[in-house]
Amino acid sequence: MQNKDFQLVLLSGLSGSGKSVALAVLEDSGYYCIDNLPAHFLPQVAEFLAAQGYQRAAISIDVRSGHSVSSLPQYLQALRIGGLDVRLLFLEARTETLVKRFSETRRRHPLSEGQRTVAECIELEREELSDVVDFAHHIDTSDMRANTLRAWIKLLVGVSRSEQLTLAFQSFGFKHGIPLDADLVFDARALPNPHYDPQLRPLTGKDQPVAAFLQAAPAVQTMYEDIRSLVEKWLPAYREENRSYLTVAVGCTGGQHRSVYLVEMLGAWFRAQQTVLVRHRELHDSRLL
């Protein structure tokens, strides 16, 4: 690649998972964006954009590429070997969520040929993209709000590639489902719950009164230390796998108090050691469109 400063973000994932929202965020952030590029054109297009002096570009490649999408991991590796700063983001969601979105928008699934239901199309799409999943950073948009996805995309592309691994801590509510993108999941529902205090109920784990309530409970400190110790112990093993991201998810019932507090504490501890992202799935207002 002639342009050493060229940065490329590849977007892939399931239809209806929010790729259009993500691509729009990147375009608004100054990326030159291409939607629905056939995968076999990726090497030539990346070479052209770098040679033409583009600094940042984002390309969406998904099942609409046909069988060539299965070769995306090989193209990705070749670009990286060539010295290109490239990362792959994979958006996904639960099948029932995707079916609901297609029903609400009345759009046809790209794999629909009149012989398959939407659910069958989604499962076929998962199968056809299975070779891509292991090479990407996952984002589960099942219960995600539009503002959350926009914020996460901005955070992810803003992380320096000089770091070998980015550690993402995510809070969530079990009543909304476990995030599909989580690598490690911890359950904080056994801890004292601020929800039952009327004064604390409308607050979150980021607020000082809730933090004081949880700090006073020995079990909370014990769980925090246990999670911190386990992540510290196994982090070198994940680094040795040459992973770009590791997502640690902490859940409580609603994803508002206990899990938020623990994620904030963990993020603050590990931020002194490496690149850290802190995300709270349930603390945003507008639904994903």
C-alpha cells in the first residue's frame, strides 16, 4: 500500500442488524463509504483508495456478495500482511429481533426467493457468514438503541491500532437477554439491589449514592475483585491469540445499577494498563432504527 496512513473499516453482518446505521455514522465521521461491495473486489478497491490518497474509508460487505463473501477472511489477512490498517466489525442480532425488524419495515430479506420464510433466510445467512465471524469484532444489536450503536461505532474506530488488544467492559440487563458479542459473562444478580430503595431506583450505577450503597456491601467488593483477578489472569492468553478485542459483559436484572457500577470500576482499573472501552447497553433512550 502506498499510503501508510490509510485506515480501512470493513462492515459485515446480518441483514437488519444495523449496518446501514453504522455506515452512516462512519460517513458522518469523514470516512469515504462504499455499501454492498462484492468481496472479490476488496483488494483492488483498497489498493485504489490508498493510492489515491484517501485517509479513511469504510466498506460494507455482506451476504449480497454471494459465495465470494466466504473469502473475506483471506482478503483481510492479505491486506494486513501488506501493512494496511484494517479492522472488521460484524453486526448481529437474535433471530426473533431480526424477524420483527423485517416485519416492521416490510422489507424483503436479501436471500428471500419466495420459497423461504424470513427466519429461514436469517439462519441461512448466519451459515453463509460463519467463516467471517471469527475474524471480526462482534456487536450485538438485539436490544441496542440507535444512539448506543452510533456511540460504540465511534469509540471502536477511534481506538488506536497500536494497541494489540482492546478490552471492552459492557453492562447489560438479563431481562433483555445476554449480549451475543460477549466473550466473558458475569452475573451480578446475587448482589444487594439498589432498585428496592425508592431514592436509588431512578439513579444508575454511575451516580454517587448508588456507588456508596454498593461500596458498603462486602459481597460487591468481593465480586469485583474476583472478576478483576480472572480477567487479569487470562488476558495474556487472549493477547497470544492476536485478538483485537475482548468483551467482558457484566449483567444484573435491569442493567441499571449493579452491573453499571462494576463495569465502571473494572474500566477504571484496567484503563491504567491498556486501551479500554466502557459501554452500558441499557442506559440510552432511542431504539435502533
